[in-house]
Amino acid sequence: MTKSELVSAIAEKGGYTKKDAEKALSAVVDTISETLAKGEKVSIVGFGTFEVRDRAAKESINPATKQPVHCPAKKVPAFKAGKALKEAVDKK
């Protein structure tokens, strides 16, 4: 599902205009992104938890040249599905 398809589905299910659904979706995504950028978690009961995890530095190999490459440590976003979401997906 693309963003435009998601906006259409939100508009249809919620009885909103597509413009209002687009604003709502953008507000949710922006708020989650800003909260994760601060290093905080976002928990939506029944859906899941968005969080930031630390990825350690590592040495890797460039497959084209076979030369070692250093990958620095970084923070990455992660999502853990909630129980209700897992059950909903398993039923279908």
C-alpha cells in the first residue's frame, strides 16, 4: 500500500476528505519521527512500539573489491508489533 492509497483508505473509513486525511497522516508521521529523533519511544497500545536502537560499529567487506570497510556505529529506528497486530495478521 502506498501513501496515497493509505490516505484514501483513512478518508473512506473515517469519513474525512482526502486533504484532511493527508494532514492527519502527515502529523502522525512527523510526530513519531520527531519523538524518535529525541531518542524517546512511541507506544501505540494494540499496534506496537517505535523505538531507537544502537547499532554497533563493525568491519564489513565490500563484495565488489573484497576490501574491508569500516561501518561506524549509528542509531536506527525499530518497530516491535503489539499483540493485537500480531493476532490480526495471523488470522488472515
